[in-house]
Amino acid sequence: MVAKYDGKFGAPEADEEKKDLNNVYRWTAMSGGKKTTTRISTSWYAEVDIMKGLTGKINANYQDYSHITDTYSKHTEGYSFRKDKVIVSTPTLDAATVNFAMDRRYEYTLTGTLNYMNTFGDHDINVLAGYEQYYYNTRTDNAQKKGLMDFSIHDMQSASEMVYINYHKDNDLSERDYGMLSYFGRINYAYKGRYLLEANVRRDGSSRFSPDNRWGTFPSFSLGWRISEESFMENTRSWLSNLKLRASWGKLGNVTSGYYDWQSVYSIINSSFGGNISNGLAVTKVGNPIIQWENINSTGIGLDASFLNNKLTLEVDFYNKVTEGILTNPTMPFTMGLATAPTQNTADLRNRGLEVTLGWNDRIKDFQYGANINFSYNQNKVTKYLGKFEAGWNDKGEYTSNIGKSATTQNNGIRTEGHMFDEYYMLQRYKGTGKYKDGSGNVDPLGGPRDGMIRTPEDLQWVKDMIAAGYSFQPKSTVGRGQLNYGEYIYADENGDKIFGNTHDRVFTGKSSMPKYTLGINLNAAWKGFDMSMTWAGSFGMYYYMYERGINATNVTDGEQIASNFKQYYYYNENNPNDPLNNINAKYPSLKYGTGSLGNQAVNTTNLYNGSYLKLKTLQIGYSLPNSLVAKMRMQKLRVFLAGENLLTITDFPGMDPEIGASVNKYPLNKQLSAGVNITF
């Protein structure tokens, strides 16, 4: 095989070949072999009536998956058409490799239940008792050897040197397993169909916790009152079809820990003793035998109502859900070395909200139509973590904070008590009056650029005067090319330490990437064989931090695109204030090469965008042929339809798709159109 080569991989004549890369083909490493995947899934089921009202069931499921990769290096030649000869032959036999990898997973679930159901006069009772066990095992093996006898011999034993065996990225374990054992029960009771009670209890044991903390008990119950069935509601039945009041409380368990977080995990590492490399074992993660289940305590109250012979329906639910003992990995002191911190039950998170569903279904002669709207509001807050976040001036006149001990920051957000989960915590743009001087003619710290961007010579002079007066700016601290200059941001001095834009100037924004409101709308209609349905979905109140080249970023590098909206970037020719290309009122700062725009790259609220959207998720239009015509074709039904997905998005978000977030590394949800025929015989 002759492959392409561009002279970049160490060819004997690489220096000469690089003189004319357009005539040299690029070499690409090739490999051969095969990949084999096997899947097995089987389920067994049995049910027996033991006595009147008592039924027993057994379910068993087993799944097995294996993936084997067996590959080897192929001999590839790099050919130069300019030289008319092979200039590189790769790989050589001593560098050629053979690889073998196997990934195998299997799991099984066994469930058994006893169910008793009966009616005694006005009393209805349903009792369920059950048992379930689950086991999961995964194992990954891989090896690579190099040094082949011949390119046609691909057996692992024929290679001369072991490169690695069972190498796993990030010291991951080659084999892991997980088991779960559960006992559960449920009682449903109803009196005269008006007063309803349901009680549940689970007893779960997980192998992810130590034997002393393996088990958790999780009860729940709910009450219902069908008010519309009471005798005093007799006069409302002409317009009130159903009215039901509900209340519930429950405790659930959640497992989010790793497979063996309750034990210290050791991994093989290389150490140097006397100039020689030796293999050894070291703790890579500190174990914590007292970690326990995360507990989710949920309280709710709800109302179900229907009117006008069930044409109009309404559901309203209020809930308060508190997750206690959330498992986290706090920061590990450097005195503990490179080991990962132990997993701990450190955090509590509260979610409160409202869910409302409103529906209408009706028929007017041949026209049938319906609408269903659901709306929800959710507010979350971290109620317990590592302690209260505190910041301020101490007795020595120093501004300090305990952020390193009371909070963790990631993805431009912060997790700390009293704030929403992963609330954005960042710098804000400076906002001045634009007057520059105070009444005494001195530089005014509040009189700088109105929108925090240095746009005019007067703005730049204000920065110089501020520095001369003892103030300073970050992340760029001096005035000049490559530093504070035209088209650069200035950040607010929130803590008043005369330093604009340092780490203590970050603020809680009250915003996160989690939506506060969600909306769903389902519409349908049918008339004389024609039918239509559509679904709208929306999320509101969430914000995304986006700084992407080609969209709104201000730094450019070789080989990467420049934003198509480049005319919205600041430009000012200080040597020619009348330059027609000057654009001092631009939306974005000036474009800079490489790290020249470091000041504008600081994480700040400018690049925080509202990600709210309303999207037409599905639309389908169909027509069903008349039954008389379909019957002649010996069919029961024949329907043709045209359907679309993700047809319309209403949003101000400048990124690709607010439904997938701010990332431009993901594929956006595609718009799809399809047509088809449904036939029923």
C-alpha cells in the first residue's frame, strides 16, 4: 500500500522534501485486525395464583456483553511523486505492534413478589411484598507488544517486547463489581372509594458502602381524599366531575459513590531508588468507611380536579425535596500527597417548586380537539456544605475570604451554603459615569467608562490617572500595547481595595445553568379523517457562560476561524482618529492575536447569556382514508402522514442550540422531516 506523506514524521530526506509539500503525499499510520461484539440478553418470568386474591411472581433477567479488539500494525510506504520513489517505510518491524483488548460486562436481576388484593364491604386492600437482588461485573484487559518477526504474522506470542499489559487511563481499575439487595413492601387501602392510603417501605443494601453502613431503610406514604364523592358535594356534580386532595411524604436512598470509595484504593506506580526505576504500590484515593446513603426527603401536597364532564382537567402540586448527605470529594491538603480526597457525606440540597398541568378536550360534531399545558417552577439552594462563606476586612486592614475552606469552584460556578447549586461566581464589568474628574478636578474612581470598555483617548487617560493616584487594574496592570489599551475591559472593584478585577471582586450573580421554569404544550385536532398534533417545549431562567472563537471570543490564532460578525469588534487607529475603519462603539472588544486579549478573557458576566428558549419539538399532520374504501382493500386502517422534529427554536441565545448548552463541541439537535404510511390489517 502507498500512503500519503508530508515530510513531518522523520523521513530520511525530510528536510529536502519539506521544500515542496504540495507534491508530497501525507503518510498516515494504518492498522489491520478485527473487532468482535457479542450481546446476550435473556428474561424469564413465572406467575402463579396461590389462592383467591394471592398471586406470586418471579422475574429473572441476565445480560452479557463482550467486545474484543485484536489489531496489528500494517506496513505502509510513503511515496513522493516529485522524487518518484519511496521515501519512508513505516513502521519498521522492530516498531510494529500487536494489540489485544477485551471488555466484558455481565449483570443479572432477580425479583420475586407476593401480591394480595381483596374487597371487604366498603374496604379495598392491596398488599405487596417483594425481594430483589442485582449484580453487575465489568472487566477490561488489554495488552500491547512490539517487535514482529514478519508483517504477515500477527500473533501476540510472536512479538518480542511487552509494551504494557492491563494499562488503564487515570489508574482506573481493570475489574469492578457492584451488588444490591432489597426487601420492599406496599399497602394500598381505600374506604368507600373516598379515603385513600398508600404506605411503602424499602430496605436496601449496597456493596458500595462498608458492612457497617451498607443498609438503609426508606419509608414513604401518601393520603388521598376524593372530596367530590362526599354527600355535601351533591349539588356540584353537574359541573364538577372530580376533586381530589393529595398529600405525601417519602424518604428515598441514592447511591452516587464509586465502586469502592469506602476502601483505600492502591495502584501500581513507578518509583526511583538509587537511580533505578522500581514498581510499587501507593494509595491513589483515601477510603472512608463511614460514608452512607444519600437521603432524599420529599414532602408534597397536590390537588386534582376535572370539570364539565372531564372536559377541563387541572393538576397542581407543591413540593419540597431535601437531599441530605450528598457525597462529595473535598479538597485534599498538599500534606496528604497526590492521593484523591476521601468521598464524604458533606452537602445538603433543597429543591422547592410548583407543578401545574391544565388540559382541555372537547368535540364539536366532526371536529375533535385537545390541549394540554404543563408548567413547573423550581428553586434550589445548598443548605449545608463546608460552612458559611465569609469575606471582609480583618483588623490588619487586609481583605480575606474563606472560599478555599467553605466552597468549591468549578465550571465558572461556586458551591457554597446559602446559594443555588453551581451559581455563577465571577467578575463584573465596571460601570462609570463617564465624567472622569470629580468636583475638585481629581480623578474620580466612579467616573470611568460607562460600559467598562476603554473606547476613547479620554477613557485611556482616566486609566492612567487612576494608576497615578494609587489604583491598579487586573489581569493587566500597565498601559501600553499588549496591556491595558483601547478595546480592553475594565472590571469592577466590588470590595473597595483599589484593585479593579482581582479575585476578591468576584460576585454571586444569582444565576446558574439550571432552568427555573419549564413549559410543555401539547395540541391535537382531528376532522373527517384529517389529524394534527404538535408539541412545544421550553426552558427559561437558565444562563450559559460562552466564550468561543468564531462567535464572541476576542483572541485569534493561526489556522482558526475569525468570527463572521467581525465588524462588531472594536477597532481604533490611535494614529488616525479619522480612520473610516474606526469602530469605537462596537459590541465586542478588539480582536487580539494569541494571548494578547488576556484581559478580555477573564471570566466575567459579559459572556453570561440567557439560554431561555421555546421550541417546536414535533409536528405531525396525517390523513386516514375512509373505512369504506379501506375495507375494499382488506385493511382495517390506512393513514398517511408528514412529520417534523425540532422545526423552530425561539431564543436570544447566540450559540448553536440552547437545549444542549453553551458547548460548540456537541452536535445540535437536527431538524428532521419524514413521511410515511401506517397500515393495519
